[in-house]
Amino acid sequence: MQEIRRKKRKKILTIVSDGDVSDKNVCIVLINELREAGIIVQGIGFGSASQDIKVVCHDPTDADAAVVINDVRQAMLVRHRLLMNHLSNI
């Protein structure tokens, strides 16, 4: 955690969902705590039933933090974009 705070190391957590999030408020609090600790959190939702991922993982500073996509190829592309964006400055 010290290396993360000193920007010497990055940790990225990707949450994948295909449906409803049962307790959005609890998820939002947990994700915000992770982000405050310096952990990059990304949410990828598969299909139209996974729109809750956009709510719980929303980050106004990162367009790739919360996305809903339709196929695995799109998931790989958005994951790659996030990695390149966050890891390029280590």
C-alpha cells in the first residue's frame, strides 16, 4: 500500500457483472474506499441487464471505469485502454 501511495506500484481491480447489483449503496461505498486507498477499480457489464455497473463503478475522471458492452472483444479493448492509461506513467 505504501508503494501505491508513492505511485511506485498500481493495483487494478476489474469487476465483471451480467446483471443487477443487489445493494448499490454498499457497493459504491466499498468501491470508493478502494479508490481512496489508491486502487483503480473498473466495472465491465455484459449486456443490457448490467446497467447497474455504470452506477456503482462510475468515476467522472475515467471514461473506462464503468462500461456496459456486448461481447468479450469489447471487454478486452476497454480493459486494455484502461491499463494503458493507468500504467503508462509508472
